[in-house]
Amino acid sequence: MTKQELITMIKQTPGLTLRKNKAGEYTSIKAEVRIKEPKFSDSKTYPVSMKGYSDASAWKINTTERVKSGKPIIKVSKGWTFKEAIDATDKDPDVGWSNSTSNWNEIGYQKALTSVVFFGENKLLEDVDLQGIKDYKNFLKSLDKGRDGVGLKESTINKYLDALGKMMKLSFDLGKYSPDPAKRPPKIVKLDHDTSESNHRGFLFDLEQGINEEQDFYNVCKAQGSKFLELGKLVRIGVLTGMRLQEILDLECYQVNLSRRNITLIGKKTKTKMRRSIAFNEECKQLLKYFMGNRIGKQLVVVSKHPAFLERDKKAKRTDGKHIWNASKIDRYFARAKKAAGITDRELTFHSSRNTYILRGLESGIKPHIMQNIVGHRNIETTMSYVTTQVRLVSDDNLKSYEHDANTANAGI
């Protein structure tokens, strides 16, 4: 495009005007936004070039959209650094990790912190371009921080990218991403992974083959002793109640009725915000009593009997200086115990204890709609997916094919 064609295009674009110097030469593009309701007026200048025209048009459109949608237009000398972004995001009342009731209140911040360390806490968010995002993605692929020390799964890498994306989106929404409101964060493309179905991996059990993964896991925990023994107890609570990990960790003493052998989960502390009641047996009662000790009321149920190692854990008031079990620590200890038990399947995680409860319940004849209420699935389709993806749950129907006349008439070879 020639300069004359560019000048003609600028003149024909509403909201853009050209400025001249004394010699009559066009020196800059003025982009202007004037809105009557709500009352707003602002302008910016850009060089007379194709990029200048593109930036001016983007600023005009973006600023107009922000004003009409009620988003703030804050003029800042510079955008947020990574340190400022992670702190503000964590404290945000709507999207902050600290306000989350899921295990994100423990690990969301840590995943975001990985990006802060990678890019540098003093680096401006706006200085990270698309190539920077690609470099960060490759860095995550190279990490050997997975549960089995063999790298992160695609779905886990996507959670790290989600944490970075949340910081960038909030900074942009609050007008803290860049002094130029037209500048947008780079698009973060997540990794592809199969989300069509879950294999709902539980502990395998087959007497004829001598397979009993759950018992093998407990044997390792007993042999290792100390905190591993407590890990085994936590896994067994999951197997006996079907509770999610964070539901177990957030459980408070007043929610447990030892006499009636019943747990009441409060809606605000569950993933689906559903209140539900869980009955437990005598074995589970003894496991809960181990962790509870003599505590009552709003004190945590799961408090370790072992002293804390980390200084921040020693200062925690709710655990009296004891070892603090959180999702991240449980993942690490679980991976070590699993490896020692000779189990190499990456899909076996602490969540498998919940899957085990559901699968065994369905195998024992609990109706799917009853199981849905027990474990707190929002939709019956989630519960039914355990049935349709497990051959042993549809084995009776599968065996009907052997009753066909053609099969009974032929003895085979």
C-alpha cells in the first residue's frame, strides 16, 4: 500500500484524523473517542504508518467497548509486574485462589507462582509476547514434577496455563495490563488432551490373579511408617466414604457425628455446592477418631500426629505445629508409595479412592441415582459414565450374547 492510499484510508475511518506540521506534511494519526452517555472523552496519537493505523483503530474500538460495558479506563504509567499481578489475583474477591473452596486454594497460587519464577517477578505482563508463552509451555513440558517423576500430564500443564491466563485477564479487565488500553494479552493456546471420557481408575482387585492394589498400597504405607501410615489412613477414608480429597481435608469436627456414624458436608465446602450426608462404618469411625483426637467444634478433623518440618507449618495455629496435609503433599507422598508398591499407572491417584468407592457401590447394587446423591455428582450423567465405561458393571448384559441360539447350537472347536 502506498502512503497516499494509507492517508486516504485514514481519512475515511470514523474517529481518526491526520495532523500536519507547518510544512503541510502528515506527521501523526489522532484517534479520538467521544461518548455522550456515559460521558467520556479521550484521544491518543500514533505514527503515520500501517502499524500506527492498526493500533489507532484497535485503541478506538477497544476503548469504546470498555466504556460502554462499564469496564474501567485507568491511565497508568506502566502495567502490572508479575509480582503485582499474582498478589492482586490471589486477593481478588471474585477469582482469587485464596477464596476458592476447592484444592485450588492450596495449589492454584503455586501454579501461578511457577510463571512468576519463570518470567521474573519484576517483568511486566505486557512484555510477554506469544513467543514467551510458547517458551513457558515448553518449559512446563520439560518439568519432571509429575506424580511419577516422568513429567506433567497435558491436563496438568493446562492448569498452569489457566493460572497464568487468570492473572493476565484480571489485569486487563482492571485496566492494569498496559498503559495502552488497546493492547491485549497474547492468546494462550492450551494443549490437546482426551476429555471425551474418564477411565475412572480405581484400585484393581482380582483374587484369581492375586491382584489387590489397595492392600499392596497399604502394605507399603505400613512398612514406611510415620507420615506414610497416615497417608494410608486418609486413602482408606476416601475408599470408605467416597469423599473428594479437599472435602476430607476441609472437614471440621462438628460435621462428624461419631455416635450416629454420620458426616454432614456443608454445601459451601463441596465442589458442587451441594449439602450431603455420608454414613460410615466402624472401621472408618476409628480412622476418623485417630485424626480427631480430643478436638471438637470447628477444629479440623485431619491433623497429623507428626511434628511439622516446614517453618510456615510450625506457625499454623489450626494444627498446633503439626505436619500439615494438603493436596500437594498428599500427591507427592501418594506417588512415592505407589512407586514402592510397583504400580506404574499414572492414572492411579488419591482420587482413585473415591472412584473405588463409587465402583464398588455400583457393583454391590446401589442404584446410580442413589449413588449420585451419596457422592455429590451434579448430574446423573457423571454417575452413569462410571457404569458405561466399566465392563464389569454391564457384564450381565454382555453375557446375554452367549445365550443366542447360534452359540448354544455350536460347541466351538
